[in-house]
Amino acid sequence: DWPLAALHLVTLGVLVMTALGASLQLLPVATRQPVRSTRWPAAIWTVYTPGVAAVALGMGLGSPWWMGAGAVAVTLALLAWAALLAANLRGARGMPGVVVHGWAALGALLVMLVSALALAALYLGMPLLDRPTALALHIAFAAYGFMGLLALGFSYILVPMFALSATPDEREAITSCGLAVAALCLAALAAFGIAPLPLRLAALALGASAVALHLRLMLAAMRTGLRRELGRSFMLVRVGWAGLATSLVLALGLAFGIDAAGTPTLWALACIGGWLLSFLLGMLQRIAPFLAA
């Protein structure tokens, strides 16, 4: 399935790869301590990159063994990165809102990896979870959990830095993270067949509240910052925020089983392309020149 392979080249090869590198640059700033090892990132890249290629080839060629080998390599690399990040978060001395988002993203990463391995195991004839459950967990905890929480957490560093504004209220940032984590927990229960519709609706309500609070903090930072003109790159960031809100609306349609006009495809475009990719590209246009300088 080459479309599925292409999707994972975007998610694993672009989004997650960039998140790994960005975390090693940004979180030491937030936690006020250096990365514990300079060799680990290189080793992680060496294992992770061919792992992503193997996953994509396995999906495209329909080869379960290639996909399984790639999934193991990607999992090992991400677990090594998680250990490196956890060591940094344990010694954090600042920005508790960012640190909480980091811990929550690590928790979501573990669920994402377990569900991904369960899906790979199904192709190898070794069922760990049934496919609908594993797929629901994988989608929610990859898009809104791991990548979503990292994107929201990094925003509390990047948006005030670029706007030259005060750090957003830490208690409200932590509250937003708590709402997002609660939404993910309810979505996980729904994935296991426990009151699916009511819990999915409750999860979407909590997720929408988390996003609304986060965006209020971001817009306040941009409004009160010394630098009001943030350039064209921030148009992509705003497109990303609009994509996030749109994806929640489309997810509501999916919760009710609406498949009009290809709702699942529209959700994927809004969430992955409209939100995560647009947000990432907008931020990179500001970060890359800063790091190069």
C-alpha cells in the first residue's frame, strides 16, 4: 500500500524526525541543562532513519517482514530518545508547563509504539490487539498525543521567543495539558469498546477545551509581544492552528460514523497536513535561520 507508505514517510520521516531534533535543541533551553550525551542523538539517527525506510518499503511492497524489522528499529530508536528526554526532564529547573507537556508526550509515545507494534504483529500473524482497537489508539496517540503534545509544548517556548513577549501563564498551560491528557485517556477507553460514542464525545469536548485555552495563551502572547510583525512564516503557524480546530470538527463527524465526502481522508489532510505539517514548516522558517546564526 504505497499511499500508506507515503503517509508514514511524512509522519515518521518528516514530523517525528524533526520533533526529535527540535526537542534536543529546545528542551535544554526550557529545562536549563544540557543534553546528557552527544553520541546518543547520532546513534538514534543511525537506527531510526533506515528503520523508517524499511517500514515504508514494507508497506509499499506488502512485505510484513520488512515492515516488522523497520518497526522494531523505529521502536528501539524512539525508546532511546525517550530515555534521553526523560533524563533531561527529570532535572528540569524551569518552565513547568513545557516540562509537563514533555512528560505527557512521552506517555503518549509509549501507547503509540505499543499500538504500532500490535498493528505490525497482525500482518505477521501474531495478534496482540484487534485491528480496530490498535488503529484507534495509534491514530489518537500519534497525532494528538505524541506529536500534538510536543507541538503544544514547544509553542510555549517558540511563540513568546519570536514575539518577544512574557512566558504564558504556567498554571493555564498545565491546565491545557491536563485537559488534553484527559481527552486521550477517554479516547483510549473508547478504543477498547467502553461506551464508545459518549466517551469519544467527552474526549472531543475536553480536547477542544484544551485547544481553546492553548490558543488563547498563544494569541495573548502575540498580542502583547514587543514584535507584532512575525512575518509570512507565522501565516503557516496560523494555518496550522486552523487545521487543528478543523480536525476536531471532522473527528466529531467520525465519532458519529459520518463518512460523507470522505471524512476520514479530510481528517487526515486537516490534522497531518493542515495542522502538524503547516505548524512545523512555519516554525522551521523561523528556527533554521536562528540556529544557523
